[in-house]
Amino acid sequence: MLRRLLPQLRNLTQSTCFVTAPTSATLRPLSTTVMSSDKFSLPQRYKGTETNIWVEFIQLALENKPLNLGQGFPDYGCPKHVTQGVADVMADPNLLLNQYTRGYGHPRLVNVLAKLYGGLLGRTIDPFSEVLVSQGAYGSLYNAILGHVNPGDEVIIIEPFFDCYEPMVRIAGGRPVFVPLRRRPGAATGSSADWALDPAELEAAFGPRTKMIVLNTPNNPLGKVFTRAELEAIAELCHRHDVLCVSDEVYEWMVFAPAEHVRIAGLPGMWERTITVGSAGKTFSVTGWKLGWAYGPASLVRNMQVVHQNTLYACNTPLQEALARSFEHELSLMGQPECYFTSLAEELLAKRDFMARFLTDCGMTPIVPEGGYFMIADWTSLDKKKIDLSPYAPGKPDDHRFVYWLVHHHKLQGIPPSSFYSDEHKSLGENYIRFCFIKDDKNLEKAEGILKQLKESMSD
Ligand code: PMP
Ligand code: GLN
């Protein structure tokens, strides 16, 4: 039956089709027009942003089912009260918790965010004009960048950088100006603290067209935590050149002593020119929630509100309610060892040190992070003669190709750090691979086992 119908169906789709005019009962034949490829092509502002490392490497993981230490997400539990909070909201007799909430952020959530960050910065934050909730930190970064960058504006991006900053600046018509963190020559410790900005290079990046600098501390993928002195130097340049600072602090609670998280918004005179971005996914180990926020002075948050109201308008109500309850719970424990903001870093410290050990044992050279949950390791200290990259991702930087090689030969996945650099500086990331260590200890042990085998295969 189907076989008999197929030629007719093919005819319908290929040559002539019939549409019913809404006002007429008659069927009118229409010739199928050839769609003009130019008219319906990707808008110019998105050209050059077509590829995306997350899309590519999540697909690689789906196809090959490696042990995945690539994309950053925990593969074990988050605090019990966080998921229980969602169940409680669903059982709440207030059915309005399932309906639209305030577009700029659910009142209970913006209130607790204002209280938390107001306390940390020692200032009063207005929950309704100085906090904006969006769809993940991505949404907040989008609001901050699209809400301030005009065509022709320059935006300084410190490298390595979370990859979405560059396309967002370009989509806004801005021009990214990249300034890399460089490893101090002769650095002996193998710590992310050895990476710093060259003060002269940073200063030279500021000019009359500079609108904004984007900062990420703790940094993804390097794990560097900017010191107060480094932030003061950036702040001084922002003042001198009248520049905004977007500070992406999604890993603010994952900082390993003696490093300390310093909020640039808290430095003298910086509140007025800083937008700080946070993420529920990172704060509570629930990356699938995709809720984020930004806080800053009302004048800047207003510009972000305009972008937000014209794109997403409002975010998921029940999750915002549950997130607010989770924050309230942690606020009541603040400063105590059982507060998740304290215990998370402790839990991660042991995982970090374990990973650093097994990467070293297998012959790589890790850069031990001061914060976050990623570690980059120099893989070129392995015997490169034993690593044939030629079948994989031709034309891409070597670290990109090495990720494919490792997946195909050893079923272990990382992320190539060159993806966190501009085209002009990709070589700075090429010797490294990024691994995520917010993983179940059993999986970290599996990674250790895989890398032991890799080492053995190198000596065959
Ligand atoms: N900034 C950085 C530095 C990140 O690593 C991520 C990934 N979580 C984001 C922003 C985006 O966060 P979210 O998942 O909340 O959108
Ligand atoms: N921030 C996470 C990472 O760096 C996830 C990024 C993403 O999924 N887009 O791995």
C-alpha cells in the first residue's frame, strides 16, 4: 500500500503542491519555487560562529561512549535539600508557583540573592533593580554583552576564556581584543598561579573604543584565581579608560586555599562599573537547571533588563522558587563547615589532588588549579612518536586532534584548551588537554586506570 502511494507522494513534494486558500474552497495549483540560498542564509551577524565545541564534543561522547571528563558537570549528587526543594515546590498548595513569575526574576529568588551578595560586598543591593535572573550564566552574559556593546565597540577578553564570550561580542557588532594570561617564564610549581597578565600588554589593549572587559575568576579552563592585586590593576585601567567590567564568577565557591575569591565589584569605585555573573548550575551542582543571575548598579542592570524582556522575558518559576529556598538554607548555615559553599571546595580539593597525581604518574604535566573544577595538563610530555594524530580532525590544532585520539584509542574524553583562545593565540592552548574533576571517585579511579594503560602502551 505504502509502496503504491510513494510515487504519488514524491510527485506532490517535487513538482506541484496544492494549498487551500482560507477564504476559498477551491484548490489552486502552485509551482514549487526554488528557495533562494542567499535570502534564507544565516544572518551576517552570526557568520563565523557556526561551530561550537560543546556541540562537537558532546556528539563525540555520544558516539564513542568514553569515560567523559569533558563537559563540566558533576556525575554524582548535589545537596539533598536542593532536589528535595523541587519536590516540595511541586507539592506546594500554591499552584501559582507553576505559572509565570516576575520577568526580571522571581521575587523570593532576587531577594535572597540581594541579601547574599549584599552581605558579601558590605552594601545594600536592591533586589528589584540591581539583580536580574536569566537562563543560566549564558543568559546573563548575553544580557550584559548585548545590553552594552554597540557596533565598533572594543571588548577586552582575557584568554583563555569561556568560549561564548567571543561570539556574543561579535553578534553585538563589537570587536574582541584578546589579552592572554601567560605562564611566567621559568615557573617551577605547575600551579595556575604561575599564569598572569603582562601589565604592559593589558594596558596596551585599552584604548578610546574600549567599552568593556570580560573577566573570569576562577578561570575556566585554567583554574586561575585572580589575586586582589591583579584585580586592582584591572580596576585601575577600567577607571582610567571609563570601561565596564563583566565579571564571570560562576565558580566563586570552588576556591582552594591559600587562594581567595575576591569580587572585583567590591573594590573601591568598581560597583558602579561592574556586572557580576553567577550560575545555579555551578553553585549547587545542578547544571541542568540553567538558571543564572547578574548583579550590579541599577543603571547597568536596566540595560540588561531591556535585552532580557525582549528575548526570554521570564525564566522557569518552580526552579527559581526551589533555588531561592536552597539559597535561604545555605545562608542560614553560612560560615559553618556544613554550608555547601564551604564543603564543596573541600570535597573538590581531594579530587583535584588525586587527578593531579594520576596525570603526573602517566607522564602528563598538570597545571594544578587554584579554583573551579577543571585541570589542564600538558600532554606533549608523552611520547609523541606513539601518538598518530593524522586520522583525526585535520586542520585543527593538535590538542583538538589529541582529544579525538584519546577517545578513539583509550575511551577517555577531555576538552581541547585551544577552544578557549582566539584564532591568533590558539597555539597557547595546543599543548594541553582539559579534564573535569567534579566526578564520582569511582570514575576518577577509572580514569587513573585508563591512563596507566596509556603509559604502558607508550613503553611497548
Ligand atoms: N561561564 C563559565 C566560566 C562557565 O564555565 C559556564 C559553564 N557553566 C558558564 C559561564 C555558563 O553557565 P550556565 O550553565 O549557568 O549557563
Ligand atoms: N561550563 C561547562 C564547561 O566548561 C559546560 C559548558 C557547556 O555545556 N556549554 O565544560
